[in-house]
Amino acid sequence: MLALDDYFAAGQTVISNLILDYYHELGLSSEELVFWLQLYRHHEQGDHFPDLSQIATEMGVAQQQIFELLNQLVLKQVIKIETVVVDNKQQDHYLFTPIFEKIAQLLAQKKKDNKQQGQQQEISQMFLHFQQEFGRPLSSFEYERIAQWLEEDNYSPEIIILALKEAVLNNARSLQYIESILSSWRSKNIQSAQDVASDKTRYQKQKAKPNSNKELSPYSLQNWLKGE
């Protein structure tokens, strides 16, 4: 039975769970991971360039296989060998930061992919909203025009859907009317549902002023087409 003193004397190797979570996505096999961990363990113990024959013994494999594993780690860019000068002598060290850099790149790409997937889903839902509110499939011209709002005019799917809802409230289901709403909102820097609600509240408050010298037009179809 392992004595408690022996347990503490053996020390511990602390690694990030990110390595265990993503080593497979980095293209590492389980054996390559174990070899990387062995090198890292020696590094943490102060042995920055351990004898590979010792690691072969620790892993229970032939030394030639260890050389092949090392070659794979270098090729897959999860470890580097660098030469440093210590006490005026050149020494080789293993550098372990590449694996963390690879994981950071992987996570950044995942975040980007998830964002793009979310945006694509939002756009698909937007087109579905149009078809539901128009009560029919969109024409190729309508698809093209709405796509231009996204790609050329840089309107977000959210603000386009809000403009569509505003058009439906005014019983004006036309792209021309929706585009006039978008143009009016852009001139007022309206970019979200909260901005739309705030603009309507402002309009209602201004309309309710008892001594207003200026008669306000209804918040309706004519306002959008005239560019209120």
C-alpha cells in the first residue's frame, strides 16, 4: 500500500483541463497526449530536456517509438525544441506554449463558427417571417432586395423584422414601405427593439403635450413614406 509520505514525495503535475478537452481536436492520439504529459511533468520538475530513454521506460514502449511520438508532436506544432544559453552554455529545452496557442486558435474559430451559425439561423428566421406575414413565398426580386438590406445597407435581421412588424401593424405589406421605415430609423440612429420602443414613447409624449404649437401627424403609413 502506498504510504502517505510516498504520495506527497511523488509530487503532482497540474495541467489545464483544456488540454484534456481538446487534444483530440488538435489531432493528437491518446498515446501522443501521454507522451506530451510525460515531457511536461519532467519540465515542471525542472528537467527541461529529459532523457527519452527514461520516458520510454516510464511509458513501457520502445525508444524508437518515443522518437516517433516526439516527431509527431513537433509536426503537429504542439511542442517546440528551442536552444537557450545557460551559464554560457547552449542547452536544448522543450517549449510547451504551442499547444496552448493551438487551443486558443481552436476556441476562437469555434466562437466565430458559432456566431456565424447563429447569424445564419437568424437570417433564415427573418425570411420565414416575411413569408408568413406576406402569406406567400417571396419572389426572387424580394429575396434579392432583402439580401441587399443585409449585405449592402448593413441592416441587421433584428431591425428588418421590426420594420416588417411595423408595416404589418399599418397593413402595408410592401418592401417599399418597409424600406422607408428602415431609412427613417437609420436617420434617427434606431438600431434595436429598445430604440424603436423609445422612439414611439417619445412620439406619444410629444403628441400628448397640451400646448404644442405644432400638430403632429399620426405615427402611421404616411409618416414613413414621407420620411418623418
